[in-house]
Amino acid sequence: MPPSPASLILPITLLLLTFLLLTLLIPWLRQRLLTVWIVKAIKTMKLLPTISDTERAAIEAGNVWIEGEFFTGKPNFQRILNEPYPQVSPELQAFLDGPVEKVCQMATDWEIYQRKDLPPDVWDYLKQERFFGMMIPQEYGGLGFSNLAYSSVMVKLASRSFTHVATVGVTNSLGPAKLLLRYGTPEQKAHYLPKLARGEEIPCFALTEPTAGSDAASLTSRGEVFRAEDGKLYVRLNWKKRYITLGAIATLLGLAFRLHDPENLLGKGEDVGITCVLVPTNTPGVVINQRHDPMGVPFYNSPTEGHNVVLPIEQIIGGVEHAGQGWKMLMQSLAAGRGISFPATCTGVAKLVARVTGAYSVVRQQFGLSIGRFEGVEEPLARIGGLTYLIDAARLYTCGAVDNGQQPAVVSAIAKYTTTELSRKLINDGMDILGGAGICRGPRNLLANIYTATPISITVEGANILTRTLMIFGQGVIRCHPYIYQEIQALSENNLVEFDLIFWQHTAAFIRNTIRVIGLSVTRGSLVRAPVRNFSAPYYRKLAWASAIFAWLTDVALICFGGALKRKEKLTGRFADVLSWLYLGTATLRRFEAEGQQSEDRFFVDWTMQYALTQIQTAFEGILKNFSVPILGTLLRDPGLLLLRLNSIGVMPSDHLGSQVAQCLQKPEPVRDRLTVGIHIPSDRYQALGRLEHALQLVYQAEPALQKIKAASRAGKLPPGSNEQVLKTAYETGVITESELNLLHEADVARKDAIQVDAFTYQEYHQQNSLTSNKIAELAEVS
């Protein structure tokens, strides 16, 4: 009797499952029966992006650091907490307290603005103390500073004047010195580095052109190799550049251009590629006779042109060997550099804003109360305090990585983008708190010049729009994802065996992350084992939960959009926001642990982490709401978005917590000093910040006496009257002592002085404009 069809179902099913299992487990079988068809589908549907040579250089610049952990969906927090955390050494502190402090004392920001330049004695002192050679090794006459040391100097300079950091920063970050140290020939290093360290050569670097801004690889500056009558090789250069910091006064110009070799004299073909060269600006044909005016900030920023400028071929940075390697050299130099200078500048700004607004909120009174007592002022004060703690945490954590030999290109982009954007938010809040005192310019105003300078940091070394939408995630996903770049390389090399191995590992990771997302969402991250046992443990769990969702959504987006994902810039911008806040939250927790879990810092940590998780939540909602693919997009947009909102990862800090943070800024206590450590605070009470600090101290010291008077008034012991009458009666009736009366008088005088704003006679006002016009005419004459 033949078997019934029903009785065959089980054996056939088992046979099919066995065949499928063998197909998956046996590599050669899997490759021929499954992977080969997957490869054809990927190539046909263009699911993986194509990468140009210039984009490949940008992606391969630097290395992947802890940002790669977030793409796995299961970050190793133990590794993250074990990453080096830098400390200010006694030698560095001596330099900060000595030469840096003296530079800050030599000229106020207002004086620099009036001159439209640093005073000559400041220029001389910067050269004398090797400020332009901080990153140049001591063997070449520089200071040989670490990135943390350079960053710490920049923090203090930024708290005094943006002109300081713009001037000192370019000589130590992206410029000839940095390229020479990394790629220069021994002869180039020996010749130029000592002069750069001493300030005998003033450097600049010219990259941006009228038609090549963010797309710098499309530059049109041209150089052509030729053999002269003396038999030697030269290059004839023509260029037109703009936005070049220090360009108008530079003596040594680093230039990026496209090198052509019609006779193939270098043996590298006719189109050699982007190349970097050193141009002495006294070479015939170099034009540096103009100056830009960036937001009125008085640092040198200029256009430059070159017309048939002839240089020996040996002026190519790194020699002929590095001809055509310019783009790669620049990307490698930027990989870590932008993550040092900008966070340092923004930290200095943030700490100054925190110091100024905290003091002003106490000494400025309305309706008989310090304005810091009003909830409307507490709200921006809380943002200033929390974000200042966060910006400094990101600065320190990133410095530690670079000083440890890392070149984290994506983290550097995150640090540049987020710190500049957050400092913009901070300065806006600071201006709102100061009100009229913030908009009346003069020597008493500490924030107006920073406010006008803020867009400069937003724009340079990768405009923030580009950095967010392309660099952090658009390129970052290729660079940092544990599998994508290897898959792209395997496909480009038609290496089926390699692709098969990576693809199925990727598939397994995607399945694990799917399960992990479900588990962590149901338990709100409680399945994660936090690396610490204190109040911050839930934040680690939520970061792990967010990382799992981020990694899973990243793979879903890659599957759905393939190579077109990098053109979905609104979507990649939101993915960049998630990645950025994952890093910032991690840096905050790392700082809290590294600094010994200071109990007074808990308010800052709580506020910052809740704010960070809320930004992640907002970005996730934006991704799900705008996931424009059929069926899956609807599922993510409707039930997915609803579930995410009902089971949110983060909510904004409470008003009570914000009030606690705001109060920390308004008391002259160690927690405020620790938050703003490292900035320039004048001891001279006749300078703007010194005056505010003096008034704050007196008002704070007089508070107990003031409370005695208020209590006596409420008890009916003191009759109503003017402030002077009430104080006199309080003293005469024994409510306060004579010393307390004197202190209250002194505090009132200091408070009234601190809230004054600048005003000028017509003659003084026109004199200022006359000084500016004379300075411009003087510069034009020199040029």
C-alpha cells in the first residue's frame, strides 16, 4: 500500500530543512547556491554604494574608535570606560598660569576689536613663547605639546578673545607645520619647522576656491610640471583661493592644487592629481593684497591669487613621492585635527558664558529679586550649565583618544559639529539673559563679540550642514559599520569567498540585533548589565538600548535604500544626530567616572544625560516618520512610531532638575569653579568679568544679612521705606551689625556698577570708527 501524501509531509520537510542547513553551513555549497545570486541582486539593484577615489580617501582617513561600538548594537562599555582620560600635568598648568595668562592680560577683547588686530607686543610675545609652534616637537624648537595641552591653551585663549584662537589655531592645526610633520622630507622639516616654531614664518593653508567649497576635491587651481633651461624640474602654478586665515600676512603659503605633467616628467602620468606645495609668499606672481571681513572679527582672513608662480619641484610637501597624494594627506590631517581645535574654542566660550550669565543673574535685579530666581531665566541657565559640562566632556574624551594614537575621523566630525552647534545655542541663551547689556557693545560687554563670531566656527573646516548630513553618517556608516566597507571591497574585487564570509556574518548580526531590539524595548534596557553601580547605571542601559535600535535601523535603511542612502540627506542627518548624541552621552558618563564621581556634579550629569536621550528619541521619531519605502515604511511610521512614543527612550529634564543646575551657576562655590576651570578670570575688578565676579562675591556674602532684614520686615519690626532707610533702621534696631551694614552698602555699590552698560559721546563713537578706518588704510598701504 503506497504511503499517503500526508505521511510524506514530515520527511520532506525534514529533508528540505537538512538541505537548507547544509547549504548555510557548508561554505562552498552556500557560495554557489545562495551567495552568487545575492551578489547578482546587489549589483543589479545597486544596494551598496559606489565610492569615488576622493571619497575613498576621506573614508579611509584615520581609524575607527569607540564610535564603531554603536554600529554593533551592543556597545562594550567596559572598553569605553577603560579608554585613557587625559589630565592636566603640572608642567602644562605652569604654562597656562604663566605665558597663557600673560597673553590674556596683555589686551582685552574690546581693545583687540578697536585695533582690528592683536597689539604688536602680543604678536611679539606669541612668537617669543612659541605659541605658533605648540605642536612642533622640541627638536625643531617647538613646545612639543600634546593635543590636550594645545586644547587647554585654546580654551583659555577663547575665553578672552576669538581673535586669539583664530590666530594661534591655524598655525597649530591644519597648515604647513602639521603636513610637514607628517609627510615632509627631512630637508623640508629641518628648513621650515624651526622658523615656524619661532614665528619667523607665518603660515597659512589655501584650499577653498570660489567654485570648490565643500566639494574641495573639485578644485581648479592648476600646476604644470616643466623642465627649465638649467635642466631642473619646476612647477608653474595658477590659483584663486578665498577664506584663507592669516593669508594677508602669511610668509609661507601651503597650497592645494591639481598637478598636471604633460610630458610625464615625474613618471606618474599626465594627470598627477591633487598635490600640496609650499609657496614662499614673496615669490613673484603671489597676490595677497586684500582682506575679508568675517563678521567684523579682527583676525586675518583673506583671498589669495597666484599668476604663473614658478617653484622648484622640491617644494612639493613630501617631495615628488607625494605628488598626487594631496587629498589623502589633507583628509588624514583633518581626521583628528577638527576634533581638537573646535571643541577647545567652544569649551572656552561655553565656560565664559556660564560664568558671565551665572554672575549676572545674581547681581541683576528686577521686581526686588535677582533675575536668576525667575523660572524664565532658570531655563536657559540650566541649558548653559548642562551643555557646558557636556562640551567639556566631549573635548577631554576626544583629546584623550588622539593623544593615545587614535585618528577617529567620525568622532572628530561629531565633536566639531556638535560643539559648535551647542555653543551657538549657549551664546544665544546668554544673550537672552543679559538682554540690553548683551547688545550694547563696549569694554563692559563680554558676549556680543562672541555672538557675532559664532557663525565662523559653524562654517569652517567642513560646514556643519555638510558635516551632519554627509560626514558623520553618510560616510561614517561605510567607515564604522562592522561589515559594510568590507562587503563593498569584496564586491569591487569580485571576491566571492570573502563576500560570502562577511555577508553571512552581517546577516547573523542583523538577526541578533532584531531580537535584541525587541528584548530591550520590552524591558526598557534592563537586560543590559551596566558597568557601574550608581545613579548613572540606567543611563548606560538606555544608551545600549538606543544603540541596538540605531544599529538595526541602519541595516534596515541600507537594505531599503542601498547606495542611494547617502543622498537621503534628511534621513542621514537624523541618523547622524543619534550617533552624535550616543557619543556625547558616553563622553559625559566617562567624564563623571574619570573625575571621581563628584557628587556635586550629579545635577549636571542627570540633566545632560536626560537631554541627550531626548535628542536621540527625537531623531528616532524623525527617522521612522520619514522612512519613505512601501509597506515597511508604513509599518515603521504608524505602529513603530506609536510604540516608540509610548515607550520613549528619553524625556526632557524636569523643571526641578533644571532649577538645581541653574543654582549651581549662581553660587561662588567649588562646583561653579570646577565647571568653568581653565578660563581667564581677571583679578582686576575694573575689567568686565572681574567686576562681575567681585559683585557676585559681595552679594553672596551679604545674603545672610539681607535675609535678617527681610525676616524682620515680615515680622513687622522694620517699617517700610527706601532701601537706605530700611538699612539704617535695621542697624539702629540691632537687626544687623555695623560690619553687615557696611557689607550691604559695598555689595549694593558693586552690584549697581556691574550692571552698567557702555555709552559713548559722539566724539568717542566717531573716534572708534576713525581708528578702524585708519587701521584698514594702514593695512591696504602695507599690502
